Amino acid sequence: MTCRKFQDGGGGQNHYSLPSEYWMDLGYKGGDLGYQTFLYSNETEIRRIFMFLVEKLPKETSQASDEPMGSSILLQRAISTEVATQLSAAWTPPFLKDKGIRSRAKPPGWQREGACCLQHYHSCHIKTPVDVGNLSVKIPKELRAYYNNRMPYVTNQTSRHGDTAPSMMETNALEVATQQDWENEWNQVGLASRLSQQEFKKRKQERLLKLIRERLLQDNQRREKSGGLGAAGDLQQLLNSIESQAGEAAVKTKGSRFANTEKLQYGKDEEKTMSQVGAAVPTKDTEEEQERKRQEEVDGLRSELAQVTSDLERLDLEVRKFTASRQQMEEAISAEQRDSEQKQAAHSVKKRTLDLLPDAEANIGKLQSVVDNSAQRLVNLAKQWENHRGPLIEQYRELRQYNSKRESEAQKKLEEIKQFRERMKEVADDARRKDELQKQLVSEYERMTKDVNRSAYTRKIMEIVSNIKKQKQEIDKILVDTRSVQKEINSLTGKLDRTFTVTDELIFRDAKKDDGVKKAYRFLAALHENFEQLIKMVEDTGAVVREIKDLEDQNFEQLIKMVEDTGAVVREIKDLEDQFHAVMSPVGATSVDGCCLVIGHSHTPLLLVTATTFILR
């Protein structure tokens, strides 16, 4: 009845049609799906639908692949796996586990259980460098040296090694908590007090010292009433030290007149603010009053600055004067010290001399013995020096000789190098000249005609060689004749000289006694002089003949060259005639031209005969 009403209401059809459409989109093929399938359900159809949905559910592998594999997920999986493994394992008594370690079967391995290896959290006070990383805070050199050289390491400040980590964590937590408390206090109370952080801290310190002093005074009065005197004296000393510290803090906190006026004006309000958190902010001056006070303070500071500047200039001038006078005094002191040293040396010499005067003879003898010993020592040193000097001089001479020898060898090598360089230049010039000659010969060879008969050249060469041999034989004969003639001339010249010498001696010996012999001696001298002139004339004639022969040879060479030039001219004329015949043969040359050519041909042997006859002459 209810289903019927739901269907008649019109909403059931739309409500059940959406899942059916979704399942059809997923690929369900079990039949038609509609709202009647769910309203009038059948066990078989519902089972088929559920089986289809179960098959469409994502599997574990696909789910694992779709999830992002981050480090946190992997850690959670590892923790869950380990917890499941430990929960599935059977309980084991503690005495059966050595240091909380037990073995497991699946997966095989070892695991630790229980808390037997844990330690108690115990911390102790440790000291660490303060404000090292803060660049705005200037650390004294002594404190920095203490941090670097004397301060023990953190691991050495604890009695047990296991307390190092808790102590470090406790110290860091204390610093963080202190910093947070200070920031909260400064944001709530410090900013409202209109003071700087240093002044706020000093005020807070003064307030705490005042509070401690009041509490200690109360305790002291209570103990005095009860009759305790020894502790009261110590307590009074502690109070006096606190008062002295407070006085020093008050002296150190100096400021400008505006700041002091502001402190005096708002001192009570600030104390009240420091004692009560969240107190009301003190009243402010008007802007005109503040501007006037600032201007007064600036004027006062300017006047103080001018005064300080003038004082500094005056002090600088005085320092310069003192420096100059100090340098002069130092120079004077150094001069006096040098003079004093010289005078002390002279005084010591004179004093020793005066000390020796009373016993002059004995002292003179002692001095004489000292002088003799010194002289003997000098003689011994001179002998030792000579013994040592001799080998050194010999070594010096040997080294000098060796050095001179090396220098001479080096000079010789330099000369040889120069000669080699000159020889290299000559060889290079010769090679260059031969290269040019080779190029010239190659060019001449290329210009020469290649169709010349070799046998003719060979025959000419053999004729030239035979002529050269004949000429050489004749030259040898002439040289032999020349040597024989030279020998005869030398023998005759020697014989003539000896004869003249003997004759000259004989006639000169008799010329002192007889006048006729004197005339004969004069004739002999004139004859000798004439013969010398004749020999000189013969030698000059021979030189002239040789020059004539050289000129004839030169003329012969020129004639040969002329003959060669004539032969070249004849060959050119012949070539011209051949060209002329080649040109005139097609058109028919006249007999007159032929006669001219015959005459031209007849002139060629005539020129050759004339040149040959001239050469033979």
C-alpha cells in the first residue's frame, strides 16, 4: 500500500530512474532497468545487479595506484603493518626477552618490545655563549677569549652523558619561554610606558631590587624582634650592596634635560604602570610644549657641541706642541746618552791608567809581556795564514788557468762558429748561383730544338776532345821546353853572376894600383848595367808579347762569335728565302727573282769563305 502510494505520488519514478540510468551507463547488460525493478524486486535480478556492482568496485591494486604515494602515507602504512604484526603475535614474558628483543616468524626478523632501554629525563644547568649571533651586541675581547679557549663544551658540563640532550632541550625551552614572556610584557606594558627597551629593563630591575629590599627589610625587622643578630648583620650588608647597585644604575641612566624632565614628570605613573599590569597611560604634553622643549634641548646640545669642538681644537694644538717638545727632548736625551757613553769609556780608560801608575815598573813589565805574547800570537797567526794561503793561491792559479783555457777554447769555438757561418753563407750563395745556372740551362735546353742528329754532336764532341788532347800534348811539350829553357836561363844567370863577382873582385883588387885596370873596371860596370837594361827590355818585350797574344786570343774569340752571328744571319736569310719561295710559288715567280735568289745563295758561301780566311790569317 505504501509502495503504491509512493508510485502514485509521481516522485518514485524519478527517484529510481536515476540509478538505473547510471548503471546502464556503467555497462549493465542484464536487461531493462527501471523503477519497477526496485519497487517490484526479484531476487535473481537484485543478485545480478549486486554482482555487477561488486565487479565494478575498484580493487586494492588500483586503489593503491590511484593514491598519492607520499612519505606520510608510507609511514602510516609501515606503522599500521608493524602494529598489526605485533598485535597478531603471542604475548611473551619480559624475562624471556633479552633487552626487549624478540623474534617473529612472519615476516621473519627481529623487533624490540617494552621500555627497558629508556632513560629518565634528567636535566642540569649548562652554560652557553650569550649574544654570539647578535651582531648589534659588542662582546668584550676577554669574554670572547673565554668562550673560545676556557669555556667547557656542553658535553663536558653534565655529570652523565645521557643528561646532555635533556639539558640542551631544557635550556632552549627556557630561552624561548623567556623571550616570549619578554615580548608579551613589552607589547603590553613596555610600549605604553614610552621608554626604550634598555630603560624599561633598568626600571624593571630597579623595581625588583626595591621589592627585594622591602621584603628583606621586613624579614630583617621580623628577625630582630625574634632576637637573630648574626643573620641580621649579613642581611644589612646585602641591603647596602643592593642600594649601591641601585645608585650606580641611577648614575648610569643619564640623559638629556628633556628626558630627565619627562622621567621626573612621569616617574610616579611609570612606577604605578610597572607595578600594575594594564594601568592607564600617563598624560602627554601638547605639541607646542614638546616642540619648545626639543628646540631648547637642541640649542643646548649645539652650544655644548661648540664648546666641546673648541676644547678639542685647543687640546689638539696642545698635543701637537707636546709632541714636538717630546721629540726635541728625546733627541736631546739620545745626544746626552751618546756623550755620556763616550765620557764613560774615556773615564774607564783613564781610571785604569791611574790605577796602574803606583806600580809602574811591574805594570810596564806586565804590559810588555802582554805585547810580546800578542806579537807571538800574531806571528803564529801569520804562519798559519801562510800555510792556509799557499794551497788557496795554488787553487786560485789553477782555476784562473783553467778559466783562461776555457775562455781560449770558447774564443776558438766562436771563431770556428763564425767561419762556419761564413762558409754557410758562401755555400748558400753558391747554391743560389747554381740554382740560377740550373734554371738558365733548363730554359736554354727547353729553347733548343729537339730534332738535332745526335751522331753529329757526338762526332763534333769527339773531334773537340781529340783537338783538346793534341793541344794538351803540345802544351806539355811547350811546358817541358819552357822548363828546360828556364833551367838554362837560371844556370846561365848563376854562372854570369859568379863570373861577374869574380871578375869584379879581381879587377877591383888591381884597380888600386893601375889606371888601366880602373878603366876596365868602369867598362865592366857599364857592361853589367847595360846587360841588366837589356834583360829588363827583354822581359818587358815578353810581357808585351804576352799581352799581344792575349789580345789576339780575345780577337779570335770575338771573330768566332762574329762567325757564329754570321751563321745565325745566314740561317735567318735562308729562312726568309724559304718563306719567300713558299709565298711566290703559287703566283709564279719571275726569272729575275730567281736570279736574285741565286745571287743571294751565292753570297752565303762567299761570306763563309771570307770569314774563314780572316780567321786563318
